[in-house]
Amino acid sequence: MVVAWGLMTGLWLFVGGGFAADSWLTLLGGRELLAHGFPHHDALAILSHGRAWVDQQWLAQLFYYGLYKLGGLTLVSRANVLLFASAAGVGLVAARRRGASPSRVLVCALPALLLTARFVRAEVPAQLLFVLLLVLLIAESRRPSRRVVLAFPLVILWGNVHGSAVLGAAMVSLLGIVEVARATQARNRPRATRALTLLFAAWSCLLVTPYGAGVLSYYRATLVHPAFAKYITEWQPPTFPSLWGATFFTAAFFATAIVARRPRSLNGFELGVLAMTLVSALFAVRSAIWFVYAVLVLVPAVLEELWPARRERTRLRAPSRAAFSTVLLGLCLVLLVQPVKNVDAKWPPKAASAVADAARRDPSLRVFANQEYADWLLFREPQLRSRIAFDGRWEILTPSQMAGVVDFLFQSTPEWKRVAHGYRLFVLDPQENADVVKTFSGRHDVSVVYRGERIVVFERRGGSKL
């Protein structure tokens, strides 16, 4: 398992720990917390200015921003990779302790290997919390003990890190449901009390935040927002041609086939977790990560029963494994201290400076940046606060505002200009927003302030109409 963990960590150091729009939002949120305290109303963007804002992910944002202050983007990136690897490592160890051989564990770990190594975001610490909680609840489902109380602080911590804490509360509640059924059948009153506590108390843990019951508005806005599934790819059902879709459906078919052959190898709670995470992933591609982690922990032992691995002569191979592990972990340590590369290639400082210079020249200038660059600009140039149209906090936009933003960025309808009236500076991606960039490039009243391979900044003359 050391070898497997080392291989995963080495790969993730190359492809994980990158930066995307959510990464800058996370860092920006941490800085806002230190500078202005817990936000209750938006003061960052124009379209949502003054609207109620619950920063549910405040603890993850503070964590990442603290790393940034200590060691810059390099420390943020490397710590992010270690969080990925730690979640996978806990899953690997848990699968081995359930009786699966290393080869069977690695087969079931492949989907997690492909889907977890992404970029810095608040969800990454939540992945470790998910695996820790899952391992704890699995143990409790098989042999109840007092350790089950640890589930509540885990859900409380998760509830201040990422909105997926709803899944954590649901898992604890699921164990309560299973134990209620067992206690009723056995007519065991003390066990029924424990079961009812698990069933209901987990949900109250979500309210243990600086916002109290006010955090419910955040969950309501994100879980049932009518525009998310329409406009945001991560909230849409997975499709097979994509990497995430192909990996998820392959894992789902594989896990279903294995478990269907040995359904009694898993208890009611374990089957319920697999079903719960599978269904949630079918509705939103962003939920696939929880399912592949559940597969990593639960399915290898069942696979071992169906396909027992040939026992290896570990004494003969131990020295070579130890040597290989030492070299691999040494390589990981070397990679950990290497500075992060290619951040400026996608997020060029000259582009941010060009936007900031234009804003300084004209205090009334307002900026319309796409969803990829808005939070990056707000983080890099704090003076743009309250001068950018919108950012990555989609939950505080109304459905009509989201529709207007998407309409402009992709020229979806003849009214595509409507939402951008009054803005003179536009920060766009020439690949993703190709139609708008082409339109602006052909206008005489629009000048190019900065142009790069992945970003272009346009400025429209003040008297001209959009």
C-alpha cells in the first residue's frame, strides 16, 4: 500500500494541485474573512451587491489562505496534493483491513486515481472527511461501539468546510435507519435510543457554524437552485464520452456486477452507502467522487471473495518493495518542494495589471469578466472589489441573472448584450467565449488592452453602445 500511495502521490504532484476558478474563489474567501469578518451580504460583485451571502465554506477558505500567506501558491498546491493522497491512503488502508489483497484494492482504486487529482478547492479537505467518516460508520455498522460519537464532530467540521456535508449527515442518518430496523427486530431499547440519536442528531450538526440556522439558506440555494443543472457542467448528469462520465459509468457497472454476485458480503448500511452515492452521482457529475471513494473502500473485499488473489511470498519480495518504496517516497518529497509551474501561463500577471491600470485611470469603470477570471482578478487586484459584474458564487445570483450571464458569454440569444450594458472592460477566454471575442475584435469602438493565448481584455469607448 505504500507503493500504491506513492504512485498516486507522484502522479498527483504532476497533474493535481493546479488552479482553477474555484481555487481563486477559495483564496479570495479566506482573505475576505480576515479583512472583513464573516460576510452576511455580498460586497464583491455588482449583480449580487447587497444580496444575502452565507459563506458556508469559510473554514476551508481560511485554511488555504493561511497556507498561501505561509508559503505562497507552491505550499497551497502541495498541501492540496497531500490532502488528495491522504484521502486515498485512508481508503487503501481501510480496503486492505477488510481482507482484500493489494492487487484487488488497486483495481478498485483506479476510478479514484483518475477522478480525484484535480485542483485546489474547498471540496478537497471534504474528501478526506468523507473517507474518515465512511470508515468509521462501516466499522460501527458491523460492531457498534462508543466511537460512533466521533461521527458528530466529523460532520460539524465538514459542515464548515464544504456543502457536501449534507452527504455526511445523510450517511450518519442512514446508519441510524439501519440500526432502528435492527433494534426493532431485536426489541432492544438502548440500541433503539442510539439509533434514533444517529438518525436525527446528524442533521443538527450542520447548524453548528458561525451562521447557525442561517446556513440553511445556503444549502437551499445550492441544492435546489433551478439554474445550476441547466448552466453549470458539474451539476449536470454525467455523460459517457467525457473522462468523468466514462470513469464513473465503468466504475458503476463494475461495482454493481461484483456486489450483485455477493450481495450478502455487504451489510445494509454498506449497500445503502453505495446506492446513495451512486444515485447522487447519476444526478450530478460532481458527486461521482463520493461514489468512487465508496467503491475503493467497500468493493475490494467482495472482489477478493469472487476472485481470490494468489498468495505471494512476501519475505522474498519485501526487500525489493522496501527499496522501491523508499525511492518513490524520496521522489515525492523532491517534487513536493519544487515550485509550482505554469500558473502564470494560464493566469498572466500582465493581464491582471492591465485591468487594474484601466480601473485606476477611470474610477467609474466596471469590469465584466467571465466565470473563469472574475475571482482571479478580485484576488490579484483587491481594488477591483465591487467593480466586477459577478464571480463564482453562483448561488447568490438569481436564475434570470445566471441566464443573462450565460447568454452574453456564449451569445445564446439575440438579446445577449442585455446583461453587459454599462460595462466597458471585458475579460474573456478566446477559446471558451469565441463568439463574443470574434464580435468584439471586429468592432472599431473596442480596443484590445491585452491579448494572450488563454485570455483577452477588451475596452469599449465610454460613449459607444454595446
